[in-house]
Amino acid sequence: SNMTSNRNNFLGVSNFVWWVGVIEGRDDPLGIGRCQVRIFGWHTDDTTALPTTDLPWAHPMFPINGSKNFQAPNLDEWVVGFFMDGESGQFPVFFGKFPGLKAKFIK
């Protein structure tokens, strides 16, 4: 069988890494709804050490029901997602937001 492939950080086989974070950037140069998310416990909250512009672009995940209704979350809103590349943490995806939770409530 062809089961000798490298499965490190294979989504669902190795560690599935969930995260919660706050939207810091939403002006996606590709115009596809990506946002820059500061992920709690993963990224430092020191914006000098890790400026918003250096945060990776998190991709939105849409439902497959044909809905075209999507609006990128607003700045300071909290979102939930996972890393497509597991513990490497370089390819974040978000699929929901927590209405009413904003970064200012925890500062």
C-alpha cells in the first residue's frame, strides 16, 4: 500500500489545534475576507515584538449551503478557528465569531 507518506501535521491525524483570537487587521489585499488574528496564548500580546502587520492572514471558512452571505469580522472581535498545518501554526482558518466579545473587555 501507499501508506509511507509523511503525516506530520496532517490535519486530523496529528494534533488538531483549535484557537481563539482577536481580529487586528481586516483589509485583505486579496479581497477574500481574510483577517489578521492575534491568537490568544499562541502570539504574544506585545504589539512591539509582534506588530499586527506581521500576523499571518487567517482564511475564513464558509458553509457549503450555497450562501454567499459573508462579512469579515470587525476589528477587536473574537473569532474561533484552527490551524490547517497543526502545531506549525502558520495557516490559520476561522469559522465563527463570538458576538459581543471584544478585546477591550479583557484589557
